[in-house]
Amino acid sequence: MTPLEFLEQAIRTPSPSGYEEPIQKLISQYLQPHTDELSIDVHGNLTACVGPADAPRLMLAGHCDQIGMLISHIDEEGFLYAQTIGGWDPQQLIGQAMTIWTNNGPVSAVISRKPIHLLSTKERGEVVRLEDMWLDIGATSSEQAAQTVRIGDPVTLDLQYRPLLGDYVSGPGMDNKTGMWTVMEAVRRCATELDAKPLQCQLHSVATVQEEIGLRGARTAAARIEPDVAIAVDVTHASDCPTISKQQQGNIRLGGGPVIVRGPNVNAKVAARLIALAEEHEIPYQLAALGRAAPNDSNVLQISGAGVATGLVAVPNRYMHSAVETISTADIEAVAQLLALFAQSLTADCSFIPG
């Protein structure tokens, strides 16, 4: 399986928060030949480790979970109702093809609401509410539906991978299977392509879980690994499409390279090293400013234990938390290479103490 085939398989594999086992199995199969150690902890985080045990510990974190839904009720006619997992705009769900992931395999479903022809004037002017939508699997009774689906089964959008023009690809779950891909591709490259210069750090690349519901996996993984340095990789809003304000979001474009974040949630020396490596190796990059604690894994990594020198690198992403998230594969290739170079540059002499 090539790296980009691995990305496509990852996008097609379900991983709602709390239900990441299928994606972790795929990652494990892909990386098993390339790592010194591969493990899954009790929380579900998968860690691929290479490098000497008596060296500084570098943790790369890319969460593998995606937003989804959870079956919560089956009515008398066999229609299903669901809670959300993670942050949804309910309007994104109207008329979508969905998949319910049961113990006996995937079940196709559609989600919708009352047709526009039947909406009152008041209803047409209102934002749709989640409780006004339902899932239809074709069941004709609650008994028939319950024979196929159970309360607590996870639901995702139809997991399609759509190549667009050039190197753009679209599909649900680019947030954050692209970030996961970059940290796993970085450890694979360090294990197989950087042998001429062996690592002087111990690299832990982690596919973290449950980021979408509170950064939970990164917190427990960092407590276990106790890294000296950590870099989180997640998506960020691209501003190279209509209605997105560059004044508010920065000038972030697909194909522009890794987005290196600066601000109080980031160790200044980690960010400076990332920038210097990108310039030295002619990797295009973009800068972003973040004046608060990040809403991603870097937040909890920075304040783990006695504190961790933390960086944040982002993948530009259009249409986040939708069925048509869109990224550039050139960007994720560049992120993976930058992370691998950072790992290769890290030695026991490196200091990230401010000043």
C-alpha cells in the first residue's frame, strides 16, 4: 500500500470519537513493518515508536477521530434518531447519505426532514434543528429496525474519497485523518528513509483519540509518554474560497504548504526551528497567529506534566466539518517531510527553554 493509498483507505474507514478501532487497525497494519514498537493503550491511542530509548522524547500527535452521530432512539415505525458526536452544523446533514456501523457490518441510511413543499412559512425561515431530522434505513417497524441497529451504534456520513482537479481531494474526515497521516508518514520516513542519519531522539507518533469531544486522547497519551517536545498536527481553515475573511483567518491557501502556528500555545523555539527547517530545505510554508489556547491537541500537550515544549502545524482545509472537506495532497506531503526533518534535527543538546 502506498502512502496515498493509505490516506484514501483512512478516509473510507469510520472513526467517530470513541469508535476508533477500525482506523487504528488500518494504521497498525500499514506501519507494522516500519516501527521498533507499535502499541495501543487502554484509551485507544495508537503509538508508533522509533529511535533510542535513552534520548529526548518527541511526540507527534494527529487525532484519528472524526465527527459523527450515535443512534439514541428507534420509534414505532422504525425511524431512527441520533445524537451528534462532535461539532455539527445540522444544515450539513439534510439529505445526506449516511452509514450506521453495527457489530454485523455497515447499514446504509439516509437522513432528512419534512420536504420543503410541506414546510410552513415559519418553518421555511427557521434554521433546521437536529431533532427535526431522522434516519431512514427502510425499516417498516421498530422490531425490524432493532434487529439491524442497536442503541449506541455510531453513524458517519457516506465515507467517499473524491479526487478533484490537480492534487486536491475531498471527503469527510479530512479533519483529521490528514493530520494523522502526516505524523504516521513522518515516523515511516524516519524509519525507512533517514537511515543515513540515525535519529538522536525517540520519536513517538501517536494517532490520538477523542479529540473532537475534548482533546481526551492527547491528554492521556502525553501522560504516558512524558515527551520533552511535542508537535500537534490538525487541520485549519483555508481562506482561499468565497466568504472566508483573510483579515480574521489569515491568508491560508491550499497548496501553500504547512501552516506553522505562532502564539502563546506554541513554544517559540519549536516554531522557529520548524520555520528554519522549512527554509533550509525549501519547503513552502505559511504562518498563522493564534492568540489563545488552541482548540486541538496542542492545548493539552503544552500543559502536560510539568510542561512540554509544544509546536502546532496545520493542514489547510476547506469546508471543515462537512461531507466535502477539501485538502491538497502536496500540503500533507510537505507537512510529513517537515516533521521528519524536525525529528532528525532533535538532539540532547537542544534547549527549548524560553529566553
